[in-house]
Amino acid sequence: MHPAQTLERLAPHLERVGITRVANITGLDRVGIPVAVAVRPNARSLSVSQGKGLDIDAAKASAVGESLEAHHAEFNDCLVRLESYEHLRRTLPSVDPERLPLSRTTTYTPWQPIPWTLGRSLPGGEPVWVPYELVHANACLPRVPGSGCFVCSTNGLAAGNTIGEATLHALCEAVERDACALWEHRPWDERRATELDPATVSDPSCRELLDRFDAADIDVLVWDVTSDLPLPCYRVIVLDRQADPLIAPYPAAFGAGCHPDPGVALTRALTEAAQSRLTVISGARDDLTRERYRAFQSPQAIRTYREMARSWSGRASFTEPVLPSAGSVDEDLSLCLDALADAGLGEVVVVDLSRDDLPVSVVRVLALDLEGPVESPSYRPGPRALARQP
């Protein structure tokens, strides 16, 4: 569905879920890659959600989708039960919490009662119980009873026009976070070998985005961080060539993307980098502290990334799809699930958070044994990352 159609379907329902404003903030920067924000006061997590795209309709639909998925996770009506894993696993199919991203300061033990909710395995659809802390997004205090076991994030939370679309988006995000974490744990010389030569990028949408950054006097650094899963994943840093550490300290901005189609994956990473840059410029995101801004914009940080740009080798080439091209969202989802299964990582659970009174599908996907988001302060390396450390 075209993003403009998605917006038209959702517009009558935005006030009811608390979205009071959808704003185009593209003009706050000189790059011109469309970025929008959706504002949802009194949210239980973030009040301001960002969105990006190749046109402003796509950016607005992205921002609204981000806000809607958070709303569904904050105000869900999941069936919840409080049990220890040791008790639950003897009576009902349930996920072993130690195969999920435990927090660096976790309180979890197999005998500790924690809240669980019901999901369904993919692709079979069998019912399975999963930790509720990894499903909801309620960040209010006091915290939900039983909290403190897992890395709290929105990893694997996604919205779409259909369940299949939302599930594909969520699963690609989970694979992206895993790939980025594994890349971070590789030796430096191996990471250098993944530096991409932008001149080899042939995808038309990606070329347009790269040209926009170049015309705005911004360097683009791209790494192919694809893991042992044959699902293309890219990590991007954009850096202002004109940034003055004292007068105009524009910080480096990050983006990442994953999709069976490498062109779509890199497009996501490039547009997310543009979004991240505008997030800092606008100052609207409510989970960034003064300390974070100072770290982003410090003269030392700007010098570090400039040195990285000057020493760029760009030895890797943009690759053609490893997987056969798919003709639909559902076929793309099947490709992703098959790739996980072939790598011995085939256990995926989806929790449907959709509501009958809203024309949007929202899911939380948990992919067992994958790494959690490495950017989280509570992240701790899992078995896949530890196995790749020097």
C-alpha cells in the first residue's frame, strides 16, 4: 500500500490514540531527506516518535507507525500470568529466558516468578508463553512487577498494514540488531574489511540518497555488517564536513537497516542516519539527555569520526541479493524464517498486539538466541557475541 493511503486510513484514529501532531522537520537540516515526527503526549514511553522515507508521505507514515506501535505495547490487553520458568515449563510450552537478551544487571533465576504472556511460534502458529517484560513498553514508575530481568527496548516491535508486513519489519529489526552486535565484537581488522565502497552501490534509491548527502557536504561511511544469516544488513555513519566543534558542532549520526533485498536494507540505513541527524538537530526526542548531546557533539568525538573518514578504505562492494527475489511481503517473511532455520536459529515467536478498532497491525517478535540491542546501557553479550570475541 502506498504510504499516502496508509496515512489516509490512519488519520481518523490518531486523536483517539493520543497523537496530537505529525510534523515535517526535514527543513531543519540541509540534506533534504524527508523526516517527520509524531507527538503523543502522556505516553508511557517516548512521547516523540521519528519517521523517515524517500518522500514525505513515507516519512509521516513511518513516524505515525512508530508512535502507534509504542502505543499498542504501552496499552496492551495481553493475558498475563506470574510464574517461575521452572514451574511453567513443566505444564505449558514456554521460552527459556536464558535464550533471550538478559540485562547486564539481571535479577533472573529459573525459580523467580516473572510475568508471562502468550505468543505463537512461527511459522507453525503453536501457542507458547514468553516473558511479558520483552513484550510491553510501559516505562512508567513503579515498574511492572517482575521487571529487571531483560534488556528493555522496542527491538522487534513493529506496525504494518497487515500482520505479515508488521512481522517482516519486526523480524528484520531483530536480525539487524543481532548483526550489529556481532560486528561490534569482531576484531578491528575484520571490521575494516567490511567498509563499503559507495561507488559500487547501484540501487537507484540508494544512489539518490548518497548524492543528497554529498551535495549537502556530508561524508557517508557504510559497513556491510551482514552476519552468518544471509540477510543483508548495513551500518551507516554520516558526518558533516563543515561541522565546527565550537560554533556548529553537528554530530555524527548513525543508521542501520536489514532486509532480504540489499537495496531496501541500505535505503533503510541511509534514511535512518538522516533521521538520527535531525533528531539531534531538533532536540525533540525525550530520552536523550544533556550528557548524551554533549558526548555526541564534543570536539573529541567530531575529530574521531573525521579521522575515520580520512582513513576510509572502502574495500567491500555492494552485493546483489543472496536470497532469491520475492514477490510479496509474505514470501519475504518466509525467506527470513528459512534463513534463520538454516542457521539453526529458527525459533521465532510473535505476539499480536493489534486491536480490532484500529486499522493497523502491531506485533512484537522474539527471535531466540539472537543478540539484543548493543546500544542499550543494559546490554550484555550473549553466546553468539562471546563466540566472536578475539
